[in-house]
Amino acid sequence: MKHPRITAKAPGKLILLGEYAVLEGAPSLVVAIDRYCHVHIRKNGFSIFGLEAMNLDMPDLTFHLDESGRVKLAGNSPYTSEKRTDFLIEVINYVASRYEGTIPGAYISIDTSDFYHKTSGNKFGLGSSAALTVALIRAMNEYMGRNSSPDTLFSEAIKAHRAGQGRLGSGVDIAASAAGGVLEYKMPGSEDDIPDAIRRHNWPKELFMTAVWTGNSASTRFMLEKVKQFRQVSPVLYRSIMDGLREISMEGCSAFADGDSERFLDTVPAYLNQERKLGAACGIEIISPSHKNLEQIVLEAGGVYKPSGAGGGDIGVAFCSSEETHRELQNAIKKSQYEILDLRIEPAEKRMTIGHE
């Protein structure tokens, strides 16, 4: 008998404003974008699970779940402590441990190919691990007969993601993957604050955005660790820089919420300059040579620019307030060595799809 296959997908994210500052309680702006993690689960009629994760450069796993819902790898699983494997196991541990009863074995397939450059194979930095977490939790909940509301899904995903990542990061990417649309996100101070972490916004009518791939991947974990070290070594200077980032982010979020494109545009170069100070203080290139080049290209075309995310590489975002400038800006980027990404905002109404095949 062929069992039905459960499928789920979750979108990636693009941060517009508030990176780093969101870790200190500042609001941030993030959008869900049409790059997806796909998860497929099919019951196999046994008690053993098989897991394959395309694009993650890790071996296929065979495991069962013990009485507490924790993963126990089979003796023939070629597992050598890898962060990717550890992360997936922690997410499965979290979901399975919250289920009362025996979970029948299944084949699990994870596809994150949307988050990698088709030619070079480099990772874009569009929130693949968050999308994976949300899609995997949604699919496993469906497999176990549990329905997840968007609020519950976000709450479960942020807890599971933190368990897998060692509580590193703000959860802004989880918010985008779980809720979809255009969001203002504020890092919850406690589990009780999770439902209030997200506010929805409409996109300002006179604001145009272009996402640009720098050509190199960057390690968000490395950048965050360096910022964490800076905080410990120079707390006064750290606080001064973060206060500046927080004030700019608050102003930018307020302008965005009001639909005031010009006021929002004023905050973008101010935020980039403050990030430049943070990078210099931490000894890291948040504003890398690629981001500096793109900043100059965009400025000359009449727009404003900043990195999206931790910086160093990955993605940048360019903004302007007219269609004409938007065309000029994109033409200038197309003539450069950098690549425009065709990204569209994933609306909240389509934040998650689930189906049976």
C-alpha cells in the first residue's frame, strides 16, 4: 500500500532594516520572499525514519524516536557531529517530544535548493535554516495529526530554532517564514511576549526595492559571535553604537508604518554608516568591498543602499522613491559584476501551503 505524502513549504526572508539592533530590543523590518524550503513526509509502515536533505551537504540519516521523542540514530548512520545534522536533530527532537503517543516511521525529504545560486552553488543568505525549521515543523505536525495556527507555528519554530542554533539570533527570519508578508518584528523578551513580536505593515506606495547578490556568501554565525565578543570586551562603546542603531531603526520602522517613503529613505544611509562603525569596532567587514561598490553604484543612480542581514557578503537592498530612478538603478547594477535577484514578497495570505499527494 502506498501511503499519501504530506508536503509543506515555507518562505525565506529579506531584512530591510534593524539587523544587529534587533538583538538589543529594537524593531526591525523584514519581508517574506518567494524562495522556499520544501519538506515531504511519507509514512513507511515501520518504526524507523529515513531523512535526506538535499543541498545541505550531509549524509542521509536513519533513526528511530525513543519514548521521550528524542532521535536515536541507527548504528549504520554515517553521522559525525556536524552542525547541520545537529540542527535538524534538535528540531525533530523538539517537535516529537511535544507529541503524546507513538509516531510511526516515515521517509522525510528536505529541499532547500531555492536558497543557493544555481551556477556557483553559493548560499544566498535568505533565511534557509528558518524556512527549513518552519516547513519541517508544519509538515511533522500535519503528519502527527496536529494543526498549527500561525501564532502557534511561530512560537514552536522560534523555540525549536533556538534549541538548534544555541539561542543565537533574534528570530526575525523565523517570523518571516512563519507569518509571511511585510513585518515589523521585535525580539520577544520571554515566551509570554512571543505573540506580540510581530506587527503587519503595508508596503509604502512610493517605495521601490531591488535585492542584489554580492557574489559571496557570509557566515552570520561568525559575524554575530564577533559582535558578542565586542559586547563583552567593550560594553560602553558597544552600548553607544547599538543605541544609535536602535534609534535609526525605530525611526525607519515608524516612517515605513506611516507610508512615508522619503523619511524611510533617509534612515537607510544613516543605518549603513552606523553599521560601518560597528564593523570597525568589532574588527569585521560588515560593509565589505562588495557592499561599498554597490553603495556607490546605487548612490550615483539616485538611490540608497545597505546590506540585508549580517553583511560581509550575501544580499544587499537598494531603495528609491520613483519608477524612473528604479529603472536607472537596476540598469546600473546590471552593468556591474553584481546580480539582481528576482524576489517577490510572499503575501501573508499564502504564508504556508500544506497538502497531501
